[in-house]
Amino acid sequence: MDQLIGQNSTAEAMIVDGDQTTFMKDVVEASRTIPVLVDFWATWCGPCKTLTPVLEKVVKAAGGRVKLVKIDVDKNQQLVQQLVQMGVPLQSIPTVVAFWQGQLADMFQGAKPESEVKRFVETLLKMGGGALPTTELLAEAKAALEAGDGEQAGGMFSELLQMEPENPDAWAGLIRALMLLGREEDAQHAVTQVPAKIADHAEVAGARSALALAAEGRKARELLGTFEARLAANADDHEARYELATALNAMDRREEAADALLYIIKKARTWNEEAARMQLLKFFEAWGFDDATTMASRRKLSALLFS
């Protein structure tokens, strides 16, 4: 608890009200060791009332890795004029100017959603070789998932969701971690808890497809021998090959699974209302569009469809 209080205090200390007498110290000099955001605002500015809380939230989440200095333009007109003469466009507010190493590094004007503010801060931190704590946590969680450590990955993704409840990567990672642990019912429950605004995000959709395919694949694996026997008797038994592909996918034999469906598409593209193509697209979604098998199979699919 004391540690948490200390972290909160550090974050709070990174948000200060500045003026023309402290600008050099609070902004220019401070930016030589830490990125600094300067929020130019006014009491009469409606968009400012929306943007400033968002800036404060993102800066607090950064855990002391970035500083926010708030400047009331009406009370600091001399400073504003000096900055305008230096080429800083402050004719409209809110304007946020980022400083790094004593220099103006980037800026934006107008109220922005939290996601855009976060990306802006991420870019600023990268200049100094850093990243937001949530970004680092996400990278560590993904690495744990890739290594097959579902327990650690699930814990990290859950921790990240406490900080960012609408992070699609974290939701997708949590679903996949639960699947890795064999907790498919919990994974299905997690799917129902995903916020509606990110339900169709590619990462979430991929995890949802992977979960659906896992259930289909489990049933198909139980009849693997039957499907193989049917194909030995009739190579054009498309239903058996379709089910075989689903079973192979569940066994993580991705290339074979894709090739089985591609065979059906080549032989009978419209079979069962293009079921083979639709299943293959579901595989791609579950595997990830940057997966090596996805990319190779997508090229094969394109060659078949446009030949």
C-alpha cells in the first residue's frame, strides 16, 4: 500500500501549473531529462475542459515518465507572445506542445480522444528510448503467452485491463491465455465482457474465432480416423476434408489444415455455400494476419480465386 501511495505521489508531482516565470525551469530545463507536455488552456475554452483531464489521466498512467505543465494563456500573455514569435502556433486553444532535450519536439491542437493522446505520448517517449508502463506490460504479457505460460500471461493481461479496460490487445490476450490453461468456459465469459466499442477489433475477433475453432476442433479430433478413412475411399469427400482441416487446426498443424481447405476451394469453390473459404478466413483471423502460415495460405487463396 505504501508503495502504491508513493507511485501515485510521483505521478501527481508530474502535473504542475506553470507560468512565464517558471517556464524555463518547468519546461525547457526539465525536458533535458524527461519529456514534457505543455497544455495551453483558458477558463473560457470548452474543448480545454475535455482535453485537460485526458492529458492528466495519460500522464498519471505514465508513472513519472512524462511531465505535464498547464499554462493558462490569459494569465501568461507575455509568454504566449514570446512563443508565437518563436513560431509556436498558439492562435487557437487547446494547444499541446511537447518538449524534449530543451527543444520543441511535437504538438497538436484541439481536443483529442484518450487513444490519440496516448499515441502522442508514446511517440514522445520513444524519442528518449522509453515507453508507457502499460506498453511494457503488454509486451511482457504477449511474450509469456508466446512462451506458453498461460498463468503468467493471464495475470499480466488482467492487470493491464485494470488500468486500461478498453484495451483490445489485453482482452484478446486474456481470452487466449485462458484457452491455453484449458479454461474455455472462463474464456467464453471473458468474450461476453469485452466492451462493445472494441468487440469487432481485429485482435478480439481473432481470439473469439480461435475460441470457436477450439470447440469445433475438439469434436473433429475425436473423429479424425473416420475422416481420414473416408478420404482414403473418396478423395473428393469435401465434408470429410473440411472436418479434417478443423481437426488439424486444433492440433496446431496449420499448414496442413489450410491446404485441406484450399484443396476443396480448388476442386469445388462453391461447395456448401463456400464453406471452405469461409472456414479458411476464420483460420486466418484466429492465427493472426501477420502469421507466416496465414500470409502463405492467403497468397495461395488469391492465386486460386483470381486464376
